[in-house]
Amino acid sequence: MKIQLIRNATMRITYAGQTILTDPCLAVKGALPSYAGRSPNPTAALPCTLDEVLAQIDLVLVTHLHKDHFDPAAAEAIRSQMPILCRGQDAEKLKKDNFTRVQPVADHLACNGIEFHCVPARHGTSDAVLGDMGTTCGYVLRAPKEPTLYWAGDTVWYEGVAETITKWRPDVILTHSGGAVWNRGELIIMDANQTVKVCRRAPSSQVVAIHMEAFDHCTITRSELRRAAREAGISDDRLSIPVDGEEIVF
């Protein structure tokens, strides 16, 4: 397995002979509105060309349709015949956007030799913020001779994440760790402390922290996360914090 972070939650994951594009946010820097009143978004440019992002993609995997996870630039750039796997709630919207090969993952879907399992996520804590954010999900990927991958998606640390780790015993966990906030500062994804909790809950897993330094509602930098992890006794070998464009091979 190889994971290349593009930006935010957009990755190219090579798994079981397939190249998977995740949560495509492909806008140029500053093309989208601010979320926190600090800066237009994205706050970081793509680390490579659009053609390089989309080269030889076999399918797209989507957790939800917020603009920092599937934006108008992606809807325009991705060909309409591209297979897209998503939650059932998002399938009709993607079909209305003229994508013709949308497959909802209600719970489990086998596709191209890979098992995709949709798992719970909580995009906030309070009822008010959860109402604003709506529902989202994570995914567990499994295939012969590949590490089990748990992509937590846009979620805070809560019992659903802990239960997913216990059930699936993932070899690799992808966390969204930028500490994004909403509605007077409520966390809607993990921050440094919650990422440390994931590392402690899954001592045998390699944790890879993404969704950082790309949108203006994020509050945790890569260097702050690294410092917090070291102070908590989490080694650099256990927690990877890739920069945009970086590849990690397992």
C-alpha cells in the first residue's frame, strides 16, 4: 500500500492494484470562501498539477460532500464515467451532477478485489453543530496481502472511533487531525490531544495524520501535533504527519 497526501483529505491511495482518489478538493489556492473569517480557502496550493492528481485513477472514494472534500473543481475535472464509492445519502446528489457510475456503500461493498466497509463518524459534539455538519463516515479497507486500513474521516474522537479500532484492529489509521472548529470553537475533527488518544488506543497501528494546514478553520499545525505527540511519548515512527505531496509506503 502507498498513500500520497495531496492536500487536506485528498489522497492517492494505491491498494490491491487499484489507485483510489479520496475526497477530491481540487480548487486552486484561495478559490473558495473562508470558513473562519481568516482567509479564502484553500489556504495551500495543490502540490502537483491537476493531471498528476488524476493520472491513472481507478475509482474515487468519498466520505461526504462538504466543499473541502468534494468541490466544484473536482466535479468538473473528474470524468463522468469514473466509478465513485460513497455513502448512500450522497449517491443521488452525485448522480445529479452527471456521474454515471456511483456505487453507495451502505455497510459493505466488494469492488475490484477490495472490501470497503462504511464505519461511523461524528462530525462534531453538540446537537447544534452536528445539525450544521450533517452525517459523514469513515471507511475500513481490506484486501489479501494488504494492511487493513482505517480512514477515520471527518470525526472527533468518540466511542465509535474506539469501537472501530477494537473491531477491525487496523494496521494503518488515517486521522483528520487539523483541529477544525465550528460555531464558536467547537471541534469538528480531531485535534492533537484526540490524535494522541487514537495512538494510545491502537498501540500496534501506524497512525497517519492528515487534513491539516489547508483550510482556515483548522487550528492545529503539523509542528504542534508533532510536539504534542512527543510530549505524550508517541514516537515519530508511530505517528506520521506527511506534508502535501508526500508519499508513505507500507
